[in-house]
Amino acid sequence: MGWPELVPLTELLATPFAFAVLFLYLRHVWLALLAALAPLPGLVLAQCMLGLLYPGGYAFGFSLALLMAAARLQHLLTGAGDWRPVAWAGLGAAATATQFYWTAADQLPVGYLLGWEMPLLLLLTGLSAAGLMVCGWRFLSFSEDFITRANRAAEARAQALEFAGEIATPRWALALSGVGAVLAVLAWFELPPDAAPELPGFVVIAATAFLISRDWRTALAGALCAALLWLFHLETALPFFALPTLLLAGAARTNEEVGASAWRLALEEWAAALLFALPGAVLLMAMTAEIPFLLTGLGGSIAALTALVFFPALTAALWRLFPRYRSVEEMYHS
């Protein structure tokens, strides 16, 4: 089997674009190259085993590689940063994508993977991206000049995205939740009478969000935001919503703070990486998929915006309305 058969030409043409996005964020040539190439072994193995390729496989691997690199880079610079939320979010996003393509099998172009092939492909691609990032990191060197430049870039991004954490403050959380409710009502009245909700998608999002966060508010907010996408006929973009949603849920859980404060820290920590990973993944998906470019790009962008704005706002609003019970002993010791 020749090389063009192992990796489709569209995936090879997308790799330089992925490298450019990665370099803009990481500012390290070899680290960006490692992240751009990390998903390819999984895609090659999947092609050898299955004989078919899901066009979004590289976009999924690219997102995981960038987020994994962001976590490792943050740990290098500040001693913080945790790659485990990225891994759990990747598994949850793969489950969501699998459920969607199982449900919409009769609406997809010929050649898309179905059945057990879909989770196997996403698992192989995700393991390839995450595994090579973790293992390859040990063979890279980081000079003092690079650390200085990376710190400056991180500070500049933090200043530019300082407003991101405000989404989880009570005032903005309640206001944005109200905007989402108004949009949902408007979309509800435009639905055809025979429209039926995609309940499996809501259940998968809610269940995985709860397993990662162990918080019912997060699970409810995830299901409601997924329902908002369905109301606007954007259920095809649900996979783009899952990864940032579950990553923020995991990051909020690992913070020492609880409630809205934890969500504010999660947004401040991951906003920059997600703003590079999500548009990059949307464009890569649009470049390699058989779905029209504009439709894929628009739907994925709206789904990503919902995950970064309405989902944390709604979760923080639920924490405001239904705070966690704290015993007298906990309050006294705190």
C-alpha cells in the first residue's frame, strides 16, 4: 500500500496549516512540528486496520495535540498546568462524536466511518496525538531565550483575554444566561411541528460532563447548551462543542476553588489555548471533510462560541442560584 493511500492528500495538505497555527501559539519550531505530526501515526494505523478514514480525524488529533502541548508548556513556565483534563475531555469528545455519527448515519456522505470503526479511529488518533506529545516532550530542549519569549507571549495573551474570566462572574453569567434563554425561545417558535430533539446527544454530553466534573450544574448546563445548538439546527456541530465544554469542566474541577471562582480560573487558564485549537480544528475539518466549507466553518464556530461563552456562563449562574451546601465546620475552617 503506497503512501498516498495511507494518508489522504487532504490530510497532508492540512498539515502545514496546522503547523502554522501551532507555531503561532507555541513559538517553538520543533514542538509545533511534533504536535502537527503527532496525529498522523494514528491515522495511518487506522487506515491499515479499517481501510477508510473519517475526514475529521486529523482535526480531532490536532486539537488534542495543541491542548496537550499547552498544558505541558504551562507546567514548564509556571509549574501549574495539568494534562489530565485534556485527556478526559478528548475521551468525552470522542464519545460525543461517535454518538452523533451513529445517529446521523443515514444523512452522511458515502465513505464516512460507521459502527465500531468510528470510536476505534478517534481512539487511535487521540492516543497517537496525546502519546507522542507526552513522550516527545522529553526529547525537546527549551532555551532561556525561548522561555523568556514564551513568558512574554503568555502574558500578552493573558492581558488580551483578561475579559474571558468575567464570563463566570455573577453579573455577566446571569446576563449571558438570559441572552441564551431568549435565543432558545425565539428558535423554539421557529421549529416545525414534527421536530424531535436529539436526546442521545444531550444525554452523552450531560453524562460525560457529570463524570468529569462530578457536578450536576455542569451536566445540566452542558445538556441545555447542546439543546440550544439543536434548536438552531446545528446538531452537526456538536463534536466541536464537546471538547471545549468537557475541558473546561475538568479544569474547573481540578482548581482549588469551587463554584463560579473555579470557572473563572478555568477560563483564564484555557481561553487562549482554546481560541487557537478550536478555529484551527474547524478550518481543518472544513478543509478535509466532504461537507460544504462554509457550512462546516459556520456551524463549528457557533458551537465553539457556545462552549466558551454560554456554557460557563450558565454553569456559573446555576452555582449562583444553587450554591453548594457548606457545613458550619467547613465555613469555620475556611
